[in-house]
Amino acid sequence: MSTSFTDLRGAALLAPLLIMFLVSGCASRPDTGLGDASGERALSRHADQRGGAAAGDSDAEHVPPVPHDPAVRPIAEAAAQEYFRGLQYLRNDEHARALVVFQSMTTRYPALSGPWVNIGLIQLHQEDWTAAEESLRQAIATNVQNPYAHNALGVALREQGRFAEAKRHYQEAVALDPRYARAHFNLGVLAELYLQDLPSALDHFRDYQALQRQPDPTVANWIADLERRTPTLADRPREEP
């Protein structure tokens, strides 16, 4: 999802989405798992990641649902203003200030997974993979059904060379929400570059592309390349993981 808080229209939309983001845990562009996009659209927002770089934005219009205990909602409402302030810092690239806000929230609102996820995202941005892993595991311990946490933890594990573990967490994110475009993209990258599993890479890049509002031209080229390299797979039915 590419929606940021600056893109939201009207206070009626802002309030429920803020609470959902607070409970789920996501930065100002929650689908990325890592930060904002770079480069021209025509060059693909994701070209660098084929070499292992951080994920860019997706334009899929979807927010992965995050099941949670209804008792958590009043806590999220109480914390919403402070959480929004942390998101504003993130949007302005004031990561140190955002980190102070979210760290404070983990102490005062231990039932919320969102602050832990955003701490993990900041640590991923800083390339502190082990710290990010610890924070994201805390998020999952708080809410095991948070797909954002599983997806971001997959990135932290991938960057440490722990590819099988990364795959499991990406798959958990997809299992929690099959329309989570970023997790499909990360599974495709992992399968092609690190696991040499071309059928799986093809499946997940197709899934990712199908979820975009506008097809990414570079991902389209990757799909065509995989189909050429594995011609017997081009028209086969999708295999379940």
C-alpha cells in the first residue's frame, strides 16, 4: 500500500486508519517494510532490490488487516496522538526523534505491537539487522498475527544470511493476508536471488504485479525473464506453498 498520512482525505478517514496502523505497526508508508522509494518510476521503484537493497514502495491499494484483541483498541485510541507524532517524525526523516517516541510507547503501552514494528523499521534503515530482529520479534510476541512484523523480520533475517528463516516469516505475512503485495515481492526476491527457486520467484512476482494499480515495468521484465529461463513454467497452474 502506498497511502501515507499525507494522502488521507478527511478526518473521518484519519481516525480509524490511525488506530489500525497503531495496532498493526507501520511507518508513514506501511507497505514498504523499510522506507520510501527511490528512483524514477520508469526505472522501477524496485530495481535495486534485485541486488539485495532495501525494499521500495508498492502502489497496491490495500492495507493488510491485523487481527487483534478488541480490548487493545481503547489502548490504541489513548496512544494515537503520540503515535501519530512518531509517524510524523518518520515522514520527515527525523529517525532519532521517532525512535524516542516509539521506545517510550513500548514501556507505557506494552499491548501495542505498532511501536515495536516502527522501531524495527528504523533499525532496518540504519542497517542494524540484529537490533531490528530483536525489536520485530518483540512485535510478534505482542501480536503474532501482525503481517507487517513478519515481513520486516524477514528482511532482517535475509540481511543476516538466514534465508530459510526469512522465507518462513515472509510466508507467514502472506498467510495472514494473501493480498500483502510487499511480502509477495520479498518472497520473489528471496526465491530468485538467494534460494534459486525460480518457480516460486515467478509465482510471487506475478502475485505482486497483479496487486499493483499500475504494473511495474521492471517487474514485468523480471517475469518475462523468468518465463524465458523456465519455459515449462510459464503457463503452469500456481502451486500452493
